[in-house]
Amino acid sequence: MNSAVHVVCRLKNTMVHYEYKGTPYRLSELYQKVKSTFRKDSHTGLLLARARVTLPGSHESAVIVFSKGYKEPEITP
């Protein structure tokens, strides 16, 4: 049985290292590694870059999605 947990969150750039393609990277280093892979998502219009990583302290994998282009909607009174 394959169970998956879906989480949407914002990660802080801390000293935590995520393993990507066999090499540990901090979040900012991982962003630098994948920033050339940004592609426009056809549903949201956002630029997205994905990285499959191994979570620190486990053998579990996860996908970190970097996004660019989101703008907070203006709230008019």
C-alpha cells in the first residue's frame, strides 16, 4: 500500500540539508541548483521548479516546489 501525505507550506532557509541527486544542499543552495529549470505551469501561470529530495534524518523522499510569479491579490474595501 502506498500512502502519501500532501503538504503545502513555506520552508525557511535554515541549516537543514536536503539530499538532491546524492548531494546535501541547504534550501538556498538547492534553489540555485534548480533555478534554471523553471517552467510555466499551464493551470496557474506560475513559474515552477521541482526537486525530488530525501528528507533529513530519514529515507523518505519528498518534492520541493519553488515558485515565482505569485502576487498577493489586492483587497479593496
